[in-house]
Amino acid sequence: MNLCNNGKLLCDLRKSKGMTQKQVAEKLGVLPKTVSKWETGHGFPDTSLLADLAKILGVSIDTLLSGALSPNAEEVGNFRKIRFYVCPHCGSIMHGMGEFHITCCGKQLAPLKASEDNTGHKISVERIENDFYITIDHEMSKEHYISFVSYVSCDRVLTVKLYPEQDSSARFPVLYGGKLYYYCSRHGLFEYDERKKFHVMSRG
Ligand SMILES: [Zn+2]
Ligand SMILES: [Zn+2]
């Protein structure tokens, strides 16, 4: 067990929940100092606290023990289920999890299939303080532009709508892990598949 990894994970998970060390400590009935020690790798929660801590952070005990999010568990939970819909008539954008029917402008919409971007668009992900700056190298003319960028993490979906003649960039708060999607008005939905890289950057 590498306590540094475990501590880093605890810290990332806590932040992704928007909680302070004090809040976690209070819920567990320990001192904030204790949580700080865990997060800096100078100790690990007692077994008696693990179940509660896992619940607070929304992961399994195994995940806390492993010090990394399992690629088949929490981290990909929502990425697999997310569906995006764009109405070809009015351009409305909708998304949701799981199977359901969406109708717009009198027509039922089919979920978009995200593909890997082989068009050579360059995407840069830059971390500035607590935000990611996403920039996509793509034209932004009325005929052909990136119309939205979505950042899907394990427990939320953030979408930034873009318009022609604007920059093709978006800013998101840093969440733990996550995956990017963006939609080109001509070529459809793409997923940013360099997840590992994105992931590493997300851990600062
Ligand atoms: Zn519509
Ligand atoms: Zn395009």
C-alpha cells in the first residue's frame, strides 16, 4: 500500500465532493488534523472508519484501499451511460443517462454516437488553478463549428454551449477524473479519448 497514492485519492475524492477536511472529519467523528494526515500519506483511516468514509466519498472500500479508482467501477459509471441528443431542426442540445426517448420539433431523436476524433483536431487541456481550459483547434464559422463541449465526471455533466465566431474553448472546474465530449456541427459528436492524459492532468 502506497500511502501517498491513497492519501492523494482521499484528497481528490473529498474535493470532488466539494467538502473540506473539517466536514469529513466531523462526519467521521475525528479531528480535521487526522484527515489531513491521511491525505498527506502520514497515516490511513482505521478499518472501523473505512465503511463510513467510503460512503461519504461515494466509492467502495476496495477503492479506498487500492488508492486508485478502478477503471471498471466508479470512474466510468456515467461515461458509459451518458447519451447526447441534438435536434437537427432547431439545434437544441439534450443529454441524459440511460435509455429514454426524446422528442424535439415533432421528431424522436436518436442518441448521438461519440466517435474518436481522427480528424486531426488538436485539443489542449490546460490547468489554471482550479479550472481546466479546453481549447479545440477547429474552425468556428456558421457552417462548421463546435457547438458544445461537455465534461462528464463520475457524478455530474457540465456543458458549455459555443457559438460561431467565438473561440472554440471552454472552461470547467477541475473534477476528479472525467471525460470530454464535443460536438461539431458538421461531423458530430467526438469523445476525447486520451483519458489517461486528461486524468493525469486532472490530478494536477
Ligand atoms: Zn428541435
Ligand atoms: Zn468539424
